[in-house]
Amino acid sequence: MKYNFGHTIRRIGTSCSKWDSEKSYQTGEVIPMWVADMDFPVAEPIMRSLKKRLEHPVMGYVWRDPEFAELTTRWMKLRHGWETDTDWVTFCPGIVPAISASIQAYTAPGEAVMIQSPVYYPFRNTIISCSRKVVDNPLKLSEGHYTMDLDDMRRKIKENDVRLLIFCNPHNPVGRVYTRGELEEMAQICLENNVLIFSDEIHSDLVYKGQKHIPIASLSSDISNITATGISPSKTFNLAGLQTSSVICENTEMRKAFEKVINMNSLQFCNVFGLEAYKAAYREGEEYLEQLLEYLEANIRFCQKYFEHYLQPLEFKHPQGTYLLWIDCRKLGLSAKQLEEFMLKKARLSLDSGYWFGQDGEGFMRMNIACPRMILEQALEQLKDALKTI
């Protein structure tokens, strides 16, 4: 079927974090483009599956039948060429809970966990909440392109006795999809230094033409043996509210340690609708995904032209993956707080402030462009008018 991603759906009044959490969003004074969920309808096969489940009047505890793992392994093979086994698949209610469980399973209080900033801010917050030490291996930025600083990684791993790397690919917020060579070199450093990897690959389906997502655990059996990979249809199919994800881990000891923490924190219980949506997405979601990617990339191209013509000196690099723009605002000469105030009060846009993602993000803003074109165009027009006031 043909999906209409340009149709505006009113989300106000649905207990929606994105649109209901501030009065200014509800009144239309400010356009929310912050949290990473999409303003698009859910795929028809998912809706059909949920409606069918609603026909049954009992909503008791659910059992994750074999299809949960079978469809997960099928999707990994279909979309990413990754051969996995159903025994490797375990449940978690979300990737952030999975990161927390991994930190608790694979490190002890006070031990060091590495991240690569600017990166999704719950990484740092979760490490601190778990009483571990944050070791930052900042990405290198050159002409709008981010790469890993592997010399810095190698040095800091040894200096701090790092036990776990929380990796993000495709990278949120900078939009990098790492090449095989980059992944192999980074993984080799981890192998040589006995560092385990939790790889957040929640955006892995949202990769654009000319790019290919490579699950880091697919590189070799040795690398798979030190890696736990977090995946979910929640970003791909806009199912975050159903809190159903999975972790794929070949190493039995690592997997059992992870499951032990999940059970210890009573996170093992699946949502009845989350289970149905998860399976429907991975069973029948490919047609929706292909159309979604076309629409998202068209939105990005629209932004590129608009920025070039009307929004200088703001800049962004076409993301290789995700539906997030990492906008370089440094030429405005504003402090982080001034930039935040400018976007909210002058442009009337609610974006994610770059400094939330680490010190390296100061002067940047993250914009979610997974919305109908009409909303996106209005947002850019507001930004254009605001720039005239500087």
C-alpha cells in the first residue's frame, strides 16, 4: 500500500511526550522537534495486528513465543546480512534499560565505561547513575565529518582500565554510519584490551542511499563474542511507547549475566501490545520502511536547499543514518544558553541542545525532521525569520 507521510496527525491530547509535555507545544506557540519519535502513522500491518489482538478480551501476562526471536533473526539477515541464532536473542523493554543492565552486568561500581561524545546523553547519565566512571573518547570533527579518534581510544582504555565501551551506530546525534574498516579497527582495540562492547544499533534500519549498516558483531566470531547488540523496531516503526526491544548476544556467559540483571530489576515482563507490534514490524514492515526512507531523505534534501538559500550561517552535514539533523550554529557566536534561548524564544522551536550530548556538542542543536513536510517547512520559516533578528 501507499503511505501518506505528508498527512498531519494531531497528537495533542494523547499523553504524547513530544506534543503534550509543554503548554507552548499544545497551543502551537512552539513546534516540538526534539525527542526522537516520528509524527507519522504506524505501518498498516502493525495496526492490523494490534486491532486483531484487541478483539480478544483478556489482557493478561504474555509469553514471548519462539516467533519473537525467529522474526528478530530473520530481520537481521534480511536487512543487514547478519546471521544470528534465536538462542542469542533476549528481551529488554528499551535500549536505555539495556545499557543500564549491561553496565551492571559487565562492570563493577567504580570501574570505567567509555563513550564517544557528542553522544546520546542517557549514555553518560546512566553510567553515572550506576556509580561507574565515565571515560570520554570524543569524536574528531573535520569539515563537518566525524570520525573516531582511535589513538585517543587506545590510550584512554589503558590509562583508565576501561571494561566496557558503549558504542552507537548509526551514531546519535551526528548521523555517522561507520564503515567496515572503522569498525574493524575499533573492535580490534577492544579485543586487545579485553573491553566488552554494548552496541546501540537502534537506528540501524534508518540508513540512506550509498550507506550500509554493518552490525559490529557480524565482523567476526571473536568480535561477536565480546559484543551485546541492542536493537528495536521502535525508531524504525515509531513504536517507542510500546517499550519492546531485544539484545542479541552470542556469548552465553555475557547473555546470562545480562538476563540476570534484567530479572533482578523486574524488567523481564513484556507488554502485550508491544509483543504484537514487534512481531508484525519484523514480519511485514519492509514495504513501509522503504517508503519511509524515501520520505525522510526527501525531507533532508529539502532542508539542505533551505539552509543553503535562507539559513546561513547555520550548517549541517547530510546524515548517513537517523532522522536527526546535527546543526552547526557556532558561527552565530552565541553561548550554549543563548543559543537555546534563541531557538525557543525567537525561532519558537524546541530542539535538543548540543551540550546535552557532551561538551563537544556545544554550539550545535539536534533537530528531528521525521514529520510532515508542512510542519518542517513552517519550522524552517520560523528559523529564517528569527535569524533576521540577530
